[in-house]
Amino acid sequence: MWKTIRSSRRATLFGMAALILMTLGLVQPASADPLDGPRAQGLVGERFDGFAVVRDPNAGASVKTLVKDINAKRRSFYESVAKEQNTSVLAVGKIYANKIFEKAPKGYWFLTDTGAWRQK
């Protein structure tokens, strides 16, 4: 019974988060995402928790600042959804991370929860 309730709650959270993300413009066409260039170059990857990460230590200051700014916006959004849904920021971030992975083109890098990099 608890497993069914948790699965149902996750599905509800997923659906609501996706709708909110689209409404707020956080899920955009791939061409509109400012991280697309750095991700395509392998400078930036996406983590399992819905945050971006600089992969290349030689990435320029502009890339590092972009990732920091994007993550601040994501954190703020995740916190508001988590509070609304009475869940954790991590749970919301993981939902968003799955959406990023689904929409990402081949070649983008993703950091798993075990710390391993995986290229789509």
C-alpha cells in the first residue's frame, strides 16, 4: 500500500513539476537554452540532482558564472516547488534532471548519483 501511495505521489509531483517548469519557461526548446553551447562542447554537464556542473576545469569564467547563475535559478525554483508539495529539494531536482536527460541530444554529459560521468 505504501509503495503505491509513494508511486502515485511521485507521478503527481512529476506532472506538476513539468507543468510548472513549462509555465515558468524553465523548460525551453533546446535552441533557447544558454547552456547548450557549453554542454555541446563538453564543458558543462548535468547532475543527477537537477543542477548543472562545470566539467572542464579550464572552462572560462563566463561558463562558470553561467552555471552558477543557472543553478541559483534552479535552486530557487526547486525550493518553491518542494515547499508547495511538502517534499525535498532533492526530489524536485531529480524530477527535473530526468526531464533534462530526456530532452538532451546525444553527446551531452550526465553525472550519476554514484559519481560516474555518462555521455548520452
